[in-house]
Amino acid sequence: MPPALLAIALLFGVTFCYVAVCAGSPFGNCRKCRGMGHALKTDRKGRLKRGKDCRRCKATGKRIRAGRWLYNRWARIYRAGTAD
């Protein structure tokens, strides 16, 4: 198998897997708070405390995946263009 054909097949495989992940689980953990919805702080004794709510995910701990965001945007534009 030529290297170019192998690279194309690998690219299609990775793309298909990412589409499957976006369809099955459209939301992933927030990268800033790691899915907790808030930051962790320590008090003066070194014990962990709950910090401020995460501003990026608005304290939900979830974010929409990039592929799902693109699909939602495309679907919204398509519906707006075909509506009578």
C-alpha cells in the first residue's frame, strides 16, 4: 500500500472515530476546571476547599465538543436556508 493511500485511510479513520464520539457524547469535560465546575483552593492548614465557580463552563463542568459545535452551526444555517 502506498504511503499516501495509507495516510488518507488513517485520516478517514480518525475523522470517523471523532464523528462517532461527537454523536455519542456531544459534551466533554471543561478543560479549565477538569469537569468539576469550580476551582480548588487550600486553606491555611493545607486542606482543599471549594473555590470560585468556573467562568468558562458556568459551573456545569461540561463544554460542547468542537465537532458538535460545527455540526450544530451547519444544521442551523441549513434549516434557516431551506425554511419557507
